[in-house]
Amino acid sequence: MRKLTSTAIILATSAMLAGCGSGGILNRERPDEFAVQRQAPLVVPPDFNLVPPAPGAPRPSEGTAQEQALDALFGGPAPRSDVETSALDRAGSAAPGIRSSVGDPDTSVVAKGSVTRDIIAAPEGDGQAAQAVIPG
């Protein structure tokens, strides 16, 4: 009787342990539910004298799924505030090729002088002797 009970316990324990394995129906490949998008509903156009679209042309009334998601989340582009518009107007515009001409060895640069070199080359301190002076 004791042998039968211990055998039953061992079999039950091994069956429960086998259920923890990684194989089976629970670990199958599933589609990504966030990559699925809804299709726009079919709408009868009010004007039946439309020309058919060119093959391969994008749909004019819809954007990409990413644009639709951004419009749904944030409501499209927001108008700029007066402060932002003023700051952008004061900043002006950069030359179109500025990024390629900055690293050019023939580009002239302004020498900042020995004071700037001394500040950059100064060893890092602990900040105990640091002072801030506000003029006026």
C-alpha cells in the first residue's frame, strides 16, 4: 500500500512538472495585434464622373498607418505659439550646406584666445571655491 501511494505521488508530481515545459499549444507563433490596422469603410462618391487612379499611386484620402495614429493621438500639427514664432524669426535660417562645410579644413574659425584655452584645459575641481556674481 505504501509503495502504491508513493508511486502515485511521484507520477502526479512528474505530470505537473511536465506541464511546465516550453512545448505545446501555448507557445505557438501568434500575429502581432498591434500591427493590424482597420481598413477604411467603403464610401459611395458623390460624383460619378471620377477618373480611375493611376496604377501604383497612393490613395489620396488616406495617409500611412503611422500618420493616422499620430493624428488620432495628438490631433495633427499644432499651431506655433507667438514666443516660438518670435524665437524662430530671430534665429534666422542657416545656409543649406552648412553641415558639410563646417568640417571642411579650409573653413576659417575664430581664435578664442588664451583665456578660453585656459578655461578648457583647467583641471576639474570639487566646486568649493566656485562663485557666482550677478552684476547690477
